[in-house]
Amino acid sequence: MSDAEGSGSDFDSLTSFFFYVFFVHPATAWFLKPGRFPKRLALTYAIGFLALLASVKTGMEWRDRGPNHYVKLGIDRNSTPLAVKRAYKRMSLELHPDKNPSPDAADQFHNLKSAYDVLMDMELRQIYNKYGAEGIRTNKKYSEYTMLMEVGIFYATWAMLAYVLTLGRKGNGAARQWIFTAQIMMVIAEISLLSTEMPLPNWFMPSNTEGEAIWLMHTLFPAFMNGCRAIGAHIYVDLEADAPA
């Protein structure tokens, strides 16, 4: 992950939750209000609005995180130590304070050297891939028990929030099923990403880490959850109410 990430990632997820619940969900409900648009068109508008907003918000947050060590060196996560050395040599010639006119040339060179030091140490590199710069700072080690506890607490919390938010309104049963199904898939993906050495295919996000893939899932989930709430209620058909007396 980038140097900007850290222990605030869960707080950011909670912030996103409130943003989607108190701003995005009412805005989506405006599109889906009966009679405002034809039902299919309203659904198209709502999905488009959610997708656009989630893309913009996630893109801005991703940019604020800054480049990871692989991007700084212009390599992919499967690069060999020799490729790392060559990339560092090339970039150091460009960013060395003696040749770089930028006011923050010293910081740029220091960040480059830090990236090189981490990626050349295979143990640190593995920690970085899973837990980012915060994992390096805290010297976080892989523990199956700790990993399962952290993943379990995170998803149990979100499951309770999803359950509470889908109570009481007809049509929310389907939304709850969609949300819980997505959570099960995310749990499997996250455990796989954290418990294996190279779980991502070489072609998928080649310059990004497993930790960044997890961050992306966590960041997009509130948008998905609130989309399920709005759309599930919109497409629900009350068969009993529509049945003839």
C-alpha cells in the first residue's frame, strides 16, 4: 500500500458508511420514487448514479493514498530482485537531489530509497504486500489467529449494520441476501489474499498489492450495500397486495 495508508482505513470505511447512508441513499431514493420516472428508467438512473459516485469517490481516495513502492520504482509486484535493482538505479539517476530541481527532491529520493530497501528484503516485501507501509512500521507478522479475528470482527460488524438497515421494509429481504452473499465472497477473497504468498494473477492489478485489493473491496462495499437496499425495495413486488380479493 502507499505510505498514506494506515490504521485509519477502518475509520475511512465507517465514514463512507455514513456518507452513503445519510446522503447517497436518500439521493438514490429520489430517482426511485414511484411515479417520478418509468420503473426501468428509474433503476437505470439509480445504478448509474451509484456507480458514478462510487467511482469518483474511490478514485479520489486512491489518489490521496499516493503511489505504492512498486509504482515508485516503475515495476510490478512479481519483479525479481535484479529488476528492482535496475529500476532503482534508473530512478535514482533521475531523482537524486544533485540532478532533480524539484524543491522536495530530497524527500522524493528518500521515498525511492525506502521503497528499494523494502522490496529488496523478501520478508519485508511480503509484509508490505499484505499490510502496506503500516505493517512495515509496526513490524506486523502473519498470524492465522489474528488474521481470522480481524477479518471476522470487520465483517461481523458490517453484517450487523446491514441487518439493522434492512429491517422493517418490504423488499429488504432480497437486499439482505445480496449483501450477505457479497460478504461471504469478500471473506473468502480476503482470507485467500492474506494467507497465500502470491494469490493475485500476474495480469490483475500488476503494480498493486494484495493489501490494496482488500482496501478496494472495503471501500466499495458501502456503495454496494446501499445500492442493494435501494434497488431491492424498488424491484420488490408484493404478491399478496396485488392478488385479487
